[in-house]
Amino acid sequence: MLILVTRITRDAILLLAIYALWIAGHHTTASAFAVPTAIAAGVMITVAAFLVHEWGHLFGAWLSGSAVQILRNPLSVFLFNFDENRNSRKQFVAMSCGGFVASVIVVLLLFMTLSFHALADQVAWGLTAIGIVATFVLEIPPAWRAFKAM
């Protein structure tokens, strides 16, 4: 339980820091730090989207009653191990769908929040697009195969 609280705390602090950096990226327009701050903010927005995606996978796993192990290393970007031997295909699909649903929600929030004019937002959009392609290439095919095999 302490591991989970550590992860929640870590990610909450990180999300607040990313939000502060994003605000700074929008208001640091006339200094030497404007471009590096904006780029860092865009990158970190994408990191936040990834974290939400991973938490979505975990919630999907929990909702399906899956056996998961929260990773002990607080520096790991992944939250948990999904035990394919102890879980069913249905649970795998539920775990996968949790991440997909979280990603859709994040993209919708980004559409409502980000502009296409600020550099930080442009960087975030570009990296988010790469993340969406990566999800389609790496995650959807195994989830689709598991779904078809159910």
C-alpha cells in the first residue's frame, strides 16, 4: 500500500509541476528562457499524458479484478506488472482499454486546453501525435488479438 501511496504522491506532484511549467511556458515570452521553457513544458505535458495513460491501464486492471504487482521502483515510468499467467484475456483487454480510455480523455482535455499558437502547446501536440501513433503500433494490435480470441 505504501508503494501505491508513493506513486500517487509522486505523480500528483509531477502533474502540479508540469502545470506550473506549462503556465511559465506561456508567460515567459520575452526572455532568454522562453524557448527552452516552452519546449520543456511541451515535453512534460506529453509525460503527463503518458502517466494518465498508465494509470488508466492500472484502473482497467483493477476494475477487471486482475492480478497486478505495483512496481517498487518509484523512478520507473511504468506503474505495475500485469501477470499474463494469472489473468484472463478478458482482464488483459480490460487493462488495455483502461489505458485507451484514459488517452482519449487526455486528448480531449488537450483539445480543450491547448492552443496551436504557443510553442509549448505545439511541442505537446507534436509529441502527443507521436504517442498516439506509438499506441496504435505497440498496444492496439495485442489488445485486438486478445479481444478477438475471447
